[in-house]
Amino acid sequence: MKKILVVGAGGQIGTELVPHLQKHYGKENVIAADLRDEMVAKLQTFATGIKLDAMDYEAFDKTVKEYNIDSIFNLVALLSATGEKNPQFAWKLNMGALLNSLNIALENHCALFTPSSIGAFGESTPHDDTPQDTVMRPNTMYGVCKVSGELLSDYYHTRFGVDTRSVRFPGIISYGCLPGGGTTDYAVEVFYEILKTGHYTCPIPKDAYMDMLYMPDALNAVTTLMEADPSKLVHRNSFNITSMSFTPEQLFACIKKRIPTATFDYDVDPVRAAIAHSWPNKMDDSCARKEWGWKPQWGIEEMVDDMLKHIAEKLGL
């Protein structure tokens, strides 16, 4: 990768992926694009931030040509819980941005990374040690888009030779930008609420296992995969990756060990609960480990310590 364009750069992943890419490839070689004016302004404080609608093919293509882009990171997405409020728009946005990214990558000979998700799985998927290749019948529009995206990305690779690559992200935990309407958001929200008020009301059932990943591992996964030797990639779209799996109850117990006065209760959102129970308890990520050397560094105990430290600093506590 020499010249990189990140579209949808103002979200939870993008605001941390951009500095990560700058560190590896040089600040001047990473262009950060978002549609929202407030996000563009934020991106411009640390990067070449531009306003770009990924649904506008001509503007997207012009940007790739203008900056001599050779690698596109398409992070545009409406997430699971938010997508269920407007499934038609979720399909239009998620698939429109992907198709534009694929066709522009084809036309301009770019590599393309588009994240998939555990949301691609569903009730009929094996929930324990979920295989790399398995039944994928999701129960959300977000998941339908992710399965469709995996298939389209593989199609563009086999049919047209586009260098498409992807990972199935679990819930991503970070002290940077707040998440934007996903089912696993509770695992970030809880740290803010406990440090601000001492109490957190959780919308997810206490016994719902879900895979999670701390942001430093997520960022390393992206760059490691994109730099991997293509001859070793049996799979491309999309690799299971994970580093920890826990329930809300287990996460809250870890926090309470550090903050004994913290209190928790539950007001379960039935929509999020149904989504959470349809997803894997724990994915098998052995293909990623074998094919491109995936090796996470963070577990739940280390993550909780780091989140509490950085969020306390962020809140001025």
C-alpha cells in the first residue's frame, strides 16, 4: 500500500485506523473521507480530511484518481441495531457504497478492504467455535448486507481480479470514538457510565456471549491482512477473527473488581437481545492464524484496565 483512501473515516474504526495507517505509511499518504461536515472537521485536525459521499460514484472515482490511490478502505456502514430502524436505507447505503468501492477499485487497479462482521451469522450457524465456512443466514438487514458484501467481494476477485480482502469483526471495544448503533455497543458504553455515574443499565441479556476485540488488535488485523502474501490466502472475504468472548455479567464482574462501588442492572432491548442470541458465542479464527499470521494480544483483563485508565483521563477524572 502506497496511497490510501479511507471512506467512512469518521466512525469508530476510521478515526483510529487513519492514525494507525499514517504511522505505517506516512501522514501524507492517507486520505480520510467522510460525508458529515463535523466528522470532516475532526479528521482535518490530524489528517488530510475531505468531504466525500461514497454513494456519489463520480466524486468517489475523481478522488481516487486525483490522489493516485492504490488502496481503498471502505468503512461506510449502517450498523445492526440502527439498521433495523430503517432496513431499506441500510441496504441502500451499505450495498451502494460497497458496489461503488468495488467498481472504482476495478477501474483504478486498487486493493480494497471492506470489513464484514459477526452479524453475517444467524440462528442456524453453529454458535460454539463457529467455523470459517459455515451456514450464514442472518436475521438483520446489516447481516444480510455483510453476507452479500462477502459474496460480491469474492466475485469481483475471482471474476475481475480485484484484490479484495476482509475480516469478520466481532464487537470492537475502544476508548476513542464512540460506537454508532451496534449490538455490542454496551461493552464500550459501560465504561463511560460507570466512571461518570457509578451505575450502568445494560440493554443486552446478562448471559449473552459475544466475541469481542480490543481496538489495537483490530487495527493490527487490518494492516497485517492487507500486507499478507496473496499466494497464502485460501480465503479472502471474509476471515473470522476474535480475541475474547464474554457475557455482560462477566464483563461487569471484571469492572467491579476494579471499582467495587459500581452497580449494574438490566433493561433488555428485545431487538438487540434477539440479535445477540443469534450471533456466535465464539468464532474459530484458525484460518486467519494459518493464512496470514493473525495473533491477538489483548484479553479481557488487560482490556478492562486499559479502558478504565484512558476513559478516566478522557473524562478528566
